[in-house]
Amino acid sequence: MIASLPRPLWLRASTIVYGLLFFAFLFLPLLVVAVFAFNDAPYPAPPWRGFTLDWFLGGSDTARRGLFADSALLGSLWTSVVVACWVTVLSVLVGTVNAFLIERTQFRGKQALSLLMLAPLVIPGVILGISILAFASRIANLADDLWGLELEFLRPGLPLVVLGQFSYIVSIATLTITARLKRFDLTLEDAAYNLGASRAAVFATITLPYLQPALIGAAAISFLMSFENFNTTLMLVGSDAPLTVMMYGRMREGATPVLNAVSLFLMVASALLALTLLSRDNKTPAKP
């Protein structure tokens, strides 16, 4: 009833203006980046010099090397995908275990541990990366000095990048899965036990299907957060640079519209992923 009450003209106009400004703030920079990926100029900014596809399809032997001919950029893109996949798998698996630990068990200090789990989310990424690098290097040096073991995965490189990103992304995955598990009706499991089902069968046929939307959502969030991470990754990376670090280095050397082309490619890929998840949710039949 309150929403149907008449509002003065200035309030309605200000609401429309606020909405337009808000969405312009969100999408106008993305639109500019997308448009100037096709700019026929060696710089990724106005003025407009004409339309070209060189920054996507330009040959590797020309000054206008396109995205799909730039082996270094494509290699860093693949590196980011590999890192994101590992982080996603680890975050979803450990986040599921954490969710059951928080919701299904009782032990001393559970509340304190639940709050401590959120600490990586409030620590700046640079500080988190430096701390992980210093801690891992100390352990690697100690193992080398005492036992002569060379623990390469604790040196700057992709394994340490995976561990560094996992250290805070797992908290987000845990919260996502816990929120779903908290609303689960335990009487469904009790009924299955009364009918003679084993714990594994109950988990596979009742609990896991119920958690499936949260697992997919946690996986999508983990993948995207890992893919776009820069601060923590920069502190832990070795010779194989993920895409964000590669783009940062290119920007320092002098940006070209090929970086706009990369950004547009990522925007399209993210939009397709979001549409796929939305269409899947819409096709899922509602449970009674």
C-alpha cells in the first residue's frame, strides 16, 4: 500500500535520475572499454579514429598484434583458468566440509573458529600475499637447512598462488554453502534412515541434491574471484604470470587497445556464464 501512495513529482524525478546515474556509473566505463577495443589507433582511449578488428585478429608479425595472435596473453589467460579451476575445486570441497562442521557438530570454541574463518576477508590482499609469502619462504628455508628438502611449492609460483587465493576464497565458499545447509530440513534425512538408507546413500540422494545450487554458486563465485584477483597474486607469482599480472605489466609498458580486447573478451565470457547459470536455475523444477 505504501508503494501505491502518490508521490510528489520531484521525488519521482529524483528517483529516475538516481537510477540513471547509478547504472551509468556501473556500465559506462565498461561500454567505453568495449567500444575502444575496435578503435583504429595505437592507444586505448579517445579520440575515435575508425573501426578495426586488428586488436583481435592482427597477425603476430605486425605492430598491431591482436589478442588471438598474442601467445603471451593467451598463455597468461590459460594460466588464470588453470589456477581458478584448482582454487574452485579446493574451495568447494573444503567449504562443504566446513559447512557441515559448523552446522552439524558441536565442540568447544566453534563460534571463535567461525569468526576467525572470516579474518582473511577483512585483511588487504597485499598484506595477505606478503604474509603468506614470508611464512611459506620461512618453512621452505627451514626444510632446506634442516633436512636438505627443496619444497618448490612453497616458493613463488603457481602452487603458492593457488594456496594464497584459496586461503580467503574458501571463506566465501563456506558462507555460501552454510547458508543453504542452515535451511535444510533434517527430518528428510531421518526419514531416509528409518527406511534403511546408509549415510552415504542419504548424502548422495538427499543432502547433496539439496546443496547443489549452493555448490554451483560457490564454484562460480570462487572461479571468478580467483580469475580476477590481482593483489594477492602479484605477491606470490613466479615466472608464469596469470592474466591480471600480465595486463598490469603491459599497462606499465604502454597500453594498447589489445588490453581493451582482452577486457571485452572477459566481459562476454562472464556474461555468458551468468546467463547459463540463470537459464539453468529457471529450468530447474520447483520442489514441493
